[in-house]
Amino acid sequence: MCDVITIGSATMDVFVESDDANIVSVYTKNKKSEFMSYPYGAKVEISDFTSQVGGGGINTAVNFANLGYKTSAIFKIGDDIYSDGILESFKNRNVDLSNIVQDNKLSTGFSIILVSFQGDRTVLAHRGANAQIKKADINFEAIKNAKLLYIAPMNGDSTKILDDIANFASENNVYVCFNAVSTSIKKGFNYLKKILEKANIVVMNKEEAALATQIQVRPDTRDEKFSDELIHPDVKAMFKKLKVCDYQIIVITDGGRGAYAYDGKDFYYCPVFDGPVVSTLGAGDAFASTFCAALGRTNKDIGKALMYASVNSAGAVSEFGATQGLLTFDQIEEKLKSNPSYTYQTA
């Protein structure tokens, strides 16, 4: 029996950094876009290179285990050198792998992460087996015996099982945390709502929340200064549409601006915890899974849970590899103790 079961993707991530990379900004009348570029047709020198395991299923399982929870992971891999690397990486991790699925007809997920000098990244992702998780692959008995089911971002045909696993967990009184991403959101709000209704905690970023609710965040005008408000009124409107059940906590992350939460009564805002940024890959996984875990640690103190999540997310981005900088609860609490001015606000 496990405290937590995570389900999501598993990949071998190769991080590549080059001093020849450029960040190019392109402006139109209504939009600004940024691109990472390299000289076309050139042989580009790599200044730094490393490989690590990643994917939401792995990242969150490792984090829950690191935070002291008895954890099992459900993910799907092939039978190749990349799957060997993934399995090898768990030798020193306290994660139960009895529920993973290995299929020698499929390739293991693989990503090339192009890291910029700013610490942000562009990901070239091959989904492989991650996009082929089927209902028959799931050990539902293990989910039934868990306390929490954490649903990490899923893609491809794997999203077809979201309804089944969310319904099953809810029917068996298993707490559900759902980290929603655009693959599911693009199926429409009516589809997403069926999963939201089974989730106790829902986490997504502001762009995903805007896509799900069809509510856009208005910029400041001459007459209205939305930026002066702790939480933008359009973000509050997103919360109220996303919260479809009384028992839910909704969390919306906003990159460098921090994160917000809503429990039906109060809105919470927590700024980013300062620290060095080497790579932002895995920041969302660290934040969302730590928030879920910290609710138990803090007796469901939402504001404190946001702070714990921000501190651990800052740890994750401080090193290459989505799981290399993760902290324990004791380490998180020590950082908070050393930074007494860091806190959250309610609105």
C-alpha cells in the first residue's frame, strides 16, 4: 500500500547549452513572441551537455518520495537504452516501480532540451510510449489502496484514460490532484469539467487557465490599472469558472510573477522564492506536487503550502535535471526560517 501513486510521462532528457544561441524577439501589432535561434547551416558548438531522466510521472514520484511519502509510479516505457537509463536512475530512489509498464514494441520517451543563457528552455519532445498508456495498463487495485492519486500531464492517446482513473479514484475515496495541460484542455471545457469534478486539487498555469476558461487577462489601460491589484480580476474570474465543486482547491501558476490559489472563500497570492535559475524544466512538476504534499504537512494551510511549493520549485530550477535540486521538507522549512520576510497574501 502506498501513500501516493503518480501517473504520467517518463523520458530521457538531454540538456544542451550553446553560447551561440540567440534569443530573438518578434513584434506584431498585437503580439510579442520570442524564439531561440542558431546560425542556419552552421555546426554549432555545445558549451554544456548532460542527460537526466524526466517527465511528469518520474519528476513527481521522485519529489513525493523525497518529501517522505511512500510512493509508487505508473508510467510506460519501451525496452531500449533509454528505458535502461530510466530504470537505473531509480536504484537510489525510494519509489515502487511495480506498477510501471514496459512494451518492447514502443520507444521510450526522449527529449532534447535547448537551454538558453537566460535559464529558460525549448524542448524537442518525442512522446513514444508516453502517448500509449491504455486502461489495461493501469493497476487499479494499487490506486484503490492509495491515499492520493497525482495525475501528471499526459498526452496523445494516454489522455483517453483520464476519465476512467479520475472516476475510479473518486469512487474509492482516493484524493485526486490533477495537473491539467493543454492536451486535455483543448478538448473543450465540457470534457475538462468531467475531470475537474473528480479532482480535489487542480493545478495549471495562467496560459492554460485562459485556454480552459476562454477568459483573457486584460492589460492596463489609461483608465484601469489592473496591475495595481494583488490578483488580476480576470484571474479571479478564471478561478470561479474552474472551481466546479465546493471541496476543490484551484491553483494557477504565473511564471516569474508567482502563484495564486482559490478555495471558494479566499484568494491567495505567493511570490516566487528567489534563487539561481539554471533550467526551468520540471519547475511546474515540483511546484504542483509539493503543494499537494505540503497541504498534509501544514494541516491544509493553503498559503503555507504555496510557500513550500515555491521554495522547492526554486530548488528544482537551480540545477540541470528536473529532480536534481529537489528539497526535503526539513530543507524547505530551514529556507523559510532563514527568510522570515518571505510570505503569502490573501485577497
